[in-house]
Amino acid sequence: MRPWLWLSLLLLHEALRHVGGESAKGKRPKEPGENKIKPVNKKVKPKIPKLKEKESTDSSSKSQSIMTQVMDKGRFQKPAATLSLSAGQNIELRCKGNNIRWSYPSYLDTFKDSRLNIKQLDRYGQLILVNSTAADTGEYSCWLQLCHGDNCKKDESKTGSTYIFFTDKGELFVPTPNYFEIVYLHPDKPAVIPCRITIPSAKVTLHREFPAEEIKTDGTNTIYDMKKGFIYQHPTSDNKGVVYCRAESQGAPQISIKYQLLYVEVPTGPPSTTIMASSSKVEGGDNVNILCTVLGEPDIEVKFVWMYPGQESERPVTIQDSWRLINRGIGHTTRISRSVIVIEDFETNDAGSYVCVAQNSRGQTTVATSVELA
Ligand SMILES: *[C@@H]1O[C@H](CO)[C@@H](O)[C@H](O)[C@H]1NC(C)=O
């Protein structure tokens, strides 16, 4: 509904502006210069069909992109949603505004690449990438950063973006620094096998290594997105295993790196935590350790906080956190996160409850055990 309202208002505004122009014209005789002004009016008009078109295809962006591409001989053009350039070419993008932020393939950051140059000028931000390579393929976007004092936020109505393919016949897949990548399959979210291509017209297929077979896309649950890779919308444990992508574009086919798909069976939620003391009845002077353990998803970090009897008196203790991945059968991986608190030379004041709070992005769990003097 809203884009329509916008459009109607714009049309109304345009209509009123015209009526205004018409009546003003009627009040006085035509002057020689007036014919020169008229075409300016005409130039404004074509913006409306353009806007209409945009709204019918992309209802999320209410405003026009602030991005322009600098072409040869100082010409400018609005970049399309995707651009195809040959690797080796340079590109210059500009975004209107006095405080422009950029995002670009993270690869360029990782290597602190001297080929990328970003500058803020008075009225626009500028991004120049020279000697491009297939690895630079990806999303380039900009936005206006609004600041009040130290408080800054993105102006959602002043943005622009384009996805650039840097085509290279020798590199049909966007190269990555790894030979091998792990993709975690969670039952509750899409999994992406990130074999992206550099030539949009390349034909890409997904293959299982063992048994060797092509994995067919079905257009709904398994799809290929040129800007992301193969996507399993609802991964199941049947999808696990080693896979690779194959691309073909007028020449010998090429093969991507291998991806190991691991199915994550642990239910998502607050950490599943257990606590265990080396002993619950100890002699004075003994050393005691209490272990708090969380089994969880491989890519979910866990933070531990301890509460213990000697805490207020600032009794010295040692706390050590660690984690590792363990393999629980073919393709099933669990992250085991641990925190150990060590009480040396146990005394009366140390007797009581030891509480471990384990926290992940989905919540927290509290477990406790008591240690008493024998
Ligand atoms: C780009 O390539 C040219 C020619 O190979 C080279 O002279 C120049 O140093 C390169 N520029 C950067 C920033 O890498």
C-alpha cells in the first residue's frame, strides 16, 4: 500500500507543480528565453516512470540510490544491481554525501589491500579499486552516516549498492584463501555453500564427493544464488558430507574448493550445562577444582561467570576457560566449552555453594554444587 501512496503523492505534487507553471505562464506573454526553460521541465518528468518501475520491482527501497559509477572521459552512470567487469579493470564508485561509509568484500580488508582506496571529499565519498582480480567479486555498498556528537547511525534512505562480477576465464569461482571449508548445517536456518562465480553466465552444479553424484537443485529447498552460492533452505542430516561445485563457461569446466558439511544436532537454545566438583567433602588445606561444562553448537560461543563463597573477601582463585570441537560420529560435531575454578588450600570460608552461569547468544543457564569441609 505505502509505495502506492508515495507514488500518488508524487504524481499529485507533479500535477500541482505543472498547474502552477501553466497559470504563471498565462499571466504574462512568452519571452524569448522561455523556450529554453521549458525543456528543463520536461527533463524532470521521466523520473516518474522510473520511480514507478523501481517500486514495482523492489518495494523495500523507497529512495533512489546515492551511488554513481565514474565511467571513461568523466561520464557518470547509476550502476545496475549487478555489474560485470573484466578482472584487471579499475572501478571508481562515488556516493553523494559528506560522511559516507562503505562495505566491500571482506577479502579486501583481510589483506589490507593497497589496490583499494577510499576517500571522503566535501560532497561525496569515493571508492577506487585498481588492478581488480576475480577475488574482488562481491557486493559494494555505501550509506550516509548521520552523526549527532559521538552518536552515529546509518541513514536508511541514503544508500546505494551494486554487486560486481570481476570476470576471469581462469577463475570461474571467486578464489578464497582456503583449500577447504566447513559449513555447519543447522536444522532451523538456511545453510550456504559459498561457491560464488565470477562469470554470471557460467553453469554451476553441486556435487557430492562420495558417493560421487550431482546434487540436483529443486528451485525451492535447494537453490543456487550467484551472489551467495548453493543454499539449503532447510538442511537435514542427509545433506551432510563433502561436496564441491563445478562451473562451466565455454571452456574446460572448473571445480571449486571442497566443503565439508557438518550437521549440528544440538538443539538451539540456552547452553546445556553440567557442573562437577572434584570432591564435595574436602579436608582443610586440600585443593579443589570445580568444572562447568557446556555441550553446544560448534559456532556458538559460551561465556562463563562464577559465584563462590570467597568472592566477597576477594579470596584468590584461578579460573580457566577453554573450548574445543569434538566429533561425535560422522558429520556430527559438538563444541565442548569448559570453565574450571581452582581453590587452593581450602578453608572454612570456602565451604558453600559454587555457582556457574553459562551464557550464549540464546540465553543463560545456572548450575550449582556445594563443597563442604569434611
Ligand atoms: C597496478 O598494476 C600496474 C601494472 O602492473 C602496477 O604498475 C601498479 O603498481 C599496480 N597498482 C597497485 C596499487 O597494485
